[in-house]
Amino acid sequence: MDPMGKLLAGVTSHARTASRREVGHERRAMRLRERSAAVARWLVSPSSQLPDTGVRRLAVPAAVPFRPRSTELARVLDQAAHRVAESGASAERRLLEAMSEVVEQSAPGVAAALMDPDGTEISRLRAFGLVHTHLLEVLGPCEHAWLLDLLHGEALGFERPAVPA
């Protein structure tokens, strides 16, 4: 190949490589924009997307996001499970009452068994396990926040959130 042909082949090859890089950068930028938009849609408050059901809500958005509240509830329930296993269900009476109140609409039988004064300890322990699982796997962040508020005494004066059918 003559020197002019080599130069032309080199320039063409360089132009193709640069073009491929530019297309790759554009594709990466487009994927980044799509991901950012998806994350922005995901971060929108779920309560702003719900229809108004007549439930009173705070005028100011909560300072703590939903995910950490769910994580905090999982930690609280895990610690309580250890205490219940060691000392029995009576050791966590306040927690059991709050758990029963939160799940009474979605799992009424288990909520009643959890608070049954005539029930056996084993039935309360089984009910605790079922409610524990129901809270973490079935119910969502709103109920998690509600239970934590009940435990911390902050839910006084607020109405119970509507449970979807």
C-alpha cells in the first residue's frame, strides 16, 4: 500500500473510532437521563398520588423518608421478637397492642389472637410471628410509620389511615 493510502486508511479508522466513542457517550448519557427520571418518579411521595379519602394528613411533609422507617420497624420488631422469645408475650404488651391496632383491618383474626386475654401463650407467640411477617411483607411504608408513631406516642389525635380493599 502506498503512503497516501496508508494515511487515508489511518484517518478513516480514526474518524470511525471517534464516531463510535461519540455514539457510546450519547447512549450512556441517554441511559443516565432515563435512570434519573425513573428515580425521580420513584421518589415522588406516594401520599401525593393517593386520592383524597378524607384522612387527615400533616400539612408539612415528613422529614424522614419512608424507607428508613421500614428499616427501623424491622429492627424494632426483630429486637422485640428476641425479648418475646426470652420473656414471653407479656414483656411487650404495648408493642402487641400497637401491632394489633395496625393489622386489625387486614388480618382481624390474628390481631384478635394477639390480644386475646383467655388465649394461651403459644397462641399469642404464633400470632406474634404471623403479625410480624404480615407487617413486614404485606403492609407498606404508611402502616410501618403508623406503628412506629404509635410506639413513640406521636399518633395521638390522628385518624387511622384508610386500608385499601
